[in-house]
Amino acid sequence: CQTAGGPQIYMEQENDWDRDLLLDPAWEKQQRKVRASESPGAAAGACAMRYLFLRKLLSCLPRPQEGAMSKIMQLYNNNNYYYYLFFKAKIVDGNAKMTLGMIWTIILRFAIQDISVEETSAKEGLLLWCQRKTAPYKNVNVQNFHISWKDGLAFNALIHRHRPELIDYDKLRKDDPVTNLNNAFEVAERYLDIPKMLDAEDIVNTARPDEKAIMTYVSSFYHAFSGAQKAETAANRICKVLAVNQENEHLMEDYEKLASDLLEWIRRTIPWLENRAPEKTMTEMQQKLEDFRDYRRVHKPPKVQEKCQLEINFNTLQTKLRLSNRPAFMPSEGRMVSDINGAWHKLEGAEKGYEEWLLNEIRRLERLDHLAEKFRQKAAIHESWTDGKEAMLTQKDYETASLSEIKALLKKHEAFESDLAAHQDRVEQIAAIAQELNELDYYDSPSVNARCQKICEQWDALGSLTQSRRESLERTEKQLESIDELYLEYAKRAAPFNNWMEGAMEDLQDMFIVHNIEEIQGLITAHDQFKSTLPEANKEREAIQAIQAEVQKIAQYNGIKLAGNNPYTTITPQSIDKKWEKVQQLVPQRDQALQEELARQQSNDHLRRQFANQANMIGPWIQNKMEEIGRISIEMNGTLEDQLTHLRQYEQSIIEYKPNIDQLEGDHQLIQEALIFDNKYTAYTMEHLRVGWEQLLTTIARTINEIENQILTRDAKGISQEQLHEYRTSFNHFDKDHSGVLQAEEFKACLISLGYDVENDKQGDAEFGRIMGIVDPNNSGAVTFQAFIDFMSRETTDTDTADQVIASFKILAGDKNYITAEELRRELPPDQAEYCIARMAPYTGPDAVPGALDYMSFSTALYGESDL
């Protein structure tokens, strides 16, 4: 049909025809049949047909241009009528090619041109419609309007897709095209009122069936089934909504499972970390420390990763829910991100407390071992000294002794009392050590207490016996006048000197424990001071030995026969010399022990410096990286993809820094194995650096996830890069403290700048409260940048609504207020049909029938407007 363009359109279409087909008699026969079937006047004969199409042609011609006509407009009107008369003569004269071409133009205009499928039109739209309808059928592959239809299966598939009760498609065979074609033509003519425009034999016997004939016939099917297209569109909308809902439910289930597993691991781990049952030996406590290190190195790092991934999954899920206009996801009770963070914080608190307890227990056991050994040494020395003292104090030798002997016994007793008083400090030290062992819960305290009790009881008995013997001697003192002054002087000087040597030997054999170079150097200085007193001590020894020599000299000179040893003391010159030699041997041994300990402390100091050098470098590095990540997320340089690439490269550089952390862990392990508990060369602890490293990994992962969610929001909402940049600029302007979030007052100021009426009045406060409920559903009091852009995009874009979904279900249900399971299975894919059937409540309206389902409440529940 021609318009203002004149017959040029028709001529252009005719030029597109296959010239060989125009000369083919078979083609002309096929065209006549198709055109005759399409023409209202086919039954009246060729003349009537030509008259009919001449009338149609005349109705499509443009009206003459009226009014004052220029010469150009006059030529235009004359040309139009010239072409009209030309085609009229051709049609009346029976020109078959011209007549059939004119009919094709009319068919194209009235039957095919208005077909539109997904923004395609005419031929492309009709072909796309055929491909979608026949896609599920085997042996059907529609790629054109000629060869693809030759075996007849495509025609049968179109009918079966819309009216499956009319055709048994499984009985059709690809190798019997004539039967297939006739079956489709007859069914279409009988049940669908589609005229039989084509002959099966003509199609089968033609190498390439006529495209226009096939297209004309197929367009009849399109118009016959156009009502079903609306149902398909509605089904597609429902499929899209259900697919989003199914995916979100899957993400929710994954979150719940991951959260449950992580919380269960934390629940099982915390009691182990809170167990404070002490061990009896250092070896057992060292094993506990090794188990704790294994937990730190092996068991905890994967859980840190799971916690980070859980937060990322939660943020992604919330973003998808906001983008699909769904309510925010609220995890089940006890599985919120805040609950997990709280449990994790409790875990880390228990972990820190457990490590401190382990180290304190190791220190306690180390001190206990030292004190126990010291107790045994002092107790052994004291027991050795007290051996035989009770028997000595209880003997009655003074009853038969001479005066000189009595005086000697009295002096001897005075010397013993002096010796007894000197040993009082040792007994008090033994009791103090036993008391400290009890306070520190030493595992062998009963045996220590029993031995200490025995020593104390023996000491009290010695005191009583000493007092009793002294009283006895004093009673006879008046009868005794002879005294040997030299023996007495010897005894008085030998006793303290002997006690000094015993104390010196005890000190030289005493165990020591130090924690740094200063302490060992202090011990070395004290030992040097002790060595400086040895010459004076030697002079005292020689003086005491001189007294004994003087006794021998006087006795020899005066011809006195000594009765035996010095009556005033049991300390002999030989014992003094023996103990002095022992002191001389212990001094170099003590020197060697102190030097070995000095070397060990120097090694420990080297370990401290080695750890401090690494820690003082890694600590500022982590802090610098944290600040750089914050700056990158705020500056927003380049596109989101550029920022994402930059952040991932930045994340890789951080991961590549991990060997430095591992090396520092190795240094820290060496320090702990060396039982080093302080480090004056650095303020950083391994715990501090571990927390910083974990925070750095979590921060970069969260920042990457934020950019990914921004890309997801941009792509889903059609937001341009410039809009995102504008959102970021506005957000950063009001983020005064550069914390990455807007507090409530900062967010209100931002909204006011964007034109929202949220001023401080009743209506403004209500509107601000509504908006805060959208951007901060958890009532944290802060708005993230992701929530901000979600809100802005939601305000400016359109999304599916519950009303749209209800309208789509209503189309599938044939305008009924309910829908049946059979209708859902026919119009939706199997998995989504079963999804709806399982979740739709029975319909209870007045027009309900058995098996009716309520699609309205189901649709509103998808958008959180009521409970499913």
C-alpha cells in the first residue's frame, strides 16, 4: 500500500524478490494459492480478486494536495496518479507478477508489519517468536522461513505448544514430512480457523520453499495465538521475581549455616581457653603452651577467614535484597553479625587471658622448682647441723666433771648457744620458703610441710634443752674456776668464722634465676664483692689457727698433757681448713655459672632486639596501610572498575607481605621458648601485631566488597559513573571525621543539601525517621556509603512491585482471583512452579474451587508486606 512516498516503496520491495523464483511456474502457483487464501474475494475468481485489490490500492493512495499548489506539488500529484494508472492497467490486464507482488505488499502491511517481539519487528520479531515457542521440541531448529519448515515438525510444534490436546507430537517422524505438513495444515484449518494456504507436496518438492509464503502462513499462527503471548510475558515476569527470591533464600541458608558453624566452633573453643586447671610440672605446662601455639597457627586463621567471608556474604545479600526491592535480611536469633562479633570478641578475650595464665603458670612453676630446691638444700644443711645436738644437750657429764671441766662445759655451752643463735636465721628462712611454697600451691606441699614441721619442732626442743642445760651448768658454776682462755677465745672466734664459711658455701651453691642482663650483672658484681672479702677472711682463718697453735705451744712449753680436743667447741682446725678449701673450690665454679648465665642473657637480649627490629618496622607498616586504604576508599579516583583493580592489586601486595609476619611469629616463638617475658626495645607485642594484621586483611576485603556492591548497584540501577562520583563527593563532604560513615546529624545535613524536607519539626522528623529506617535497618545510628547510594538509586529508579506480580499472576489465572497448580505447571518452569505451589496458601474466597491457590497473599509476602 503506497503513502506519500509513492510507488517507490513497492518497487524497492519488488527489487528484493528472487528473480529466479519470479520465473519459476511452481513459485507462481504457490503464490497464487497463498494470496488467494489471504484475499477476501478469492472465491469470486481472478477478475473479482483484481478488482478487490485495486480497491485496496486505491484506498491506500495519498490524497491530492489541496490549496495553492506550487509547481512542485502539482508534479507530485500528477506523478502519484500516473503510477496509480500504471498499476491499475497491469492488474486489470492480468499481469500475475504485478498482482501477486501487490498482494504481498498488502499482506505485509496488514498481517506482518505490526508483529513486535522484544523491540524487534516484522520478520525478525516473527522469527524470534517461532524460535522461543519451538525451543523445547526435539528435531526442531527454526533459523529461517524456508528450509527450517520443510519437514513440517515446526508447524506441529507451534500448534502443540499452544494446544497440546490437538496433536500427539511424539508420534511424528522427521522422515515423513508430507504427513507432518498435512497434519499441521488440517488441524490448523479445522480447529484454529487458519486457511490451508500451502500444499505439502509443493513444499517438500521445492528445494527452497518460498519465504514469503511460509512467513504469511506462520503469521496466521502468531495472530491466532497472540493471546498466549501475554501469558508468556506474565510467566517470564513471575519467573524473574521467583528466581531472585530463590537465589536470596539460598544465600540466607548459606549465611545461617556458616554463622551456625562459626558460632559452634567459638562455643567449643572458649571453654578450652577458659580452662585454668594448673599442671604440676613444667613439662606439662610447656605442652599446654605448645597446644596453644598450634591453635594460633593452624586452627584460628581459617576461622578468621570464615568470619570475614561471612560479613562479605551478609553485605552482598543485603545489597541484592535492596536492589530487588525486598525487605532487609534478619538472621535468626543469635546469628546476627553483631552476635558473631560479640562471640568473636569474647573468644579473643578468653584467648588473651589463657595466654597470660599460661605464662604466669610457667613463671610460677619455675619459681616453685627454684624454691623447692632451695628448701631442700637449707633443710639438709640444718638437719646435718642438728644431728646429735639433742644427745649432746641431754648428757649428764657435768655431774662427775672437775671444776675445770665444768667451766669448760659452760664455755662450750655458751659457744653452742652462739652457734644456735646463728642458725636461727636459717630456720626462719626454711619456714618462710615452706610458707611461700604453700601460697604458690606447690604440688608436693605435704612433704615440704611435714619436713618443715619436723625441723621447727626439733628447733623448739633444742631451745628448751639448751636452756635446761645452761641452768644446770650455772648451778655448778660457782664451784668451777679454772678456765682455759685460749680455748675459749678459739671457740668464740672459730664459731662465727665457721658459720660464715658455711653461709658462704651455701650462697656459692645457691641457685639463681634472672630475666635480663642487668640482673645477672648485679649478681656478678655481688660475687666480685664477695671475692674481695676473701683476703680478710683468710687473715681471720690464720688468726684462729694461730690461737690453736699458741695452745699447743703453751702446753708443750709447760709440759701440760692435753686431755683431748678443745673443750669449748667441736670446731677443729682441720674442719676449718677443709671448709676453707671447699670455699676456694666453689668460687671459680660460681664464676663459671655466672658467666654462662651472662651469655644466655646476652643471647636473650639479641632475641629481643631481633624481634623489636622487625616489630618496629611491621607495626608502622600496618598502620600506614590502614590509612592508605581509608584514603583510597574516600578519594574515589577513576572508575569503580579501576578502583576495584587498584584495591585487588593493593590486596595482593598486602598478602605478599605475609612472609614478614611469619618471620616475626618465628622470632616470637624463639622468645617464648627462651622464657623471655619483657622487651624494652619495642612497644609492640605479637598480640598487638596479630590483631593489626587481621584488621588490615578484613579492612581491605570489606573495602573491595563495598566497591563490588557499588558496581552491582550501578549495573542494576543504571547509575552512571558521574552520578556515583557525585554521591561520593556529597558523602565525603559531610563525613567530617573521615570515618567512612555518616552519623545521624551528618546524614540529615546531607539530605537537606539534596532538597529533602527533614528540618527539625514534627513532619520533618517523621520523614527523617522513615529514611533512617531504610538506610539503617539495624538502628546502628550510622549510614554507610553503600546504604547511601542504595537509597539514592532507589529514589531515582523503578523496580518490580507486589502489584505488578499480582497482575502477572492474574493474567496466568485468566482474570480469576485464584490460580490452580495445573495452571502454574503449564505456564512456569517446573522448579519455579513447584516453588509457588509449596508456598501458596489455599484460596478461601467465595468463588473458591478445590485446589485453588491464593496468589495475592503470596505476591505481597515476596516483598515483605505480610507474612507468608
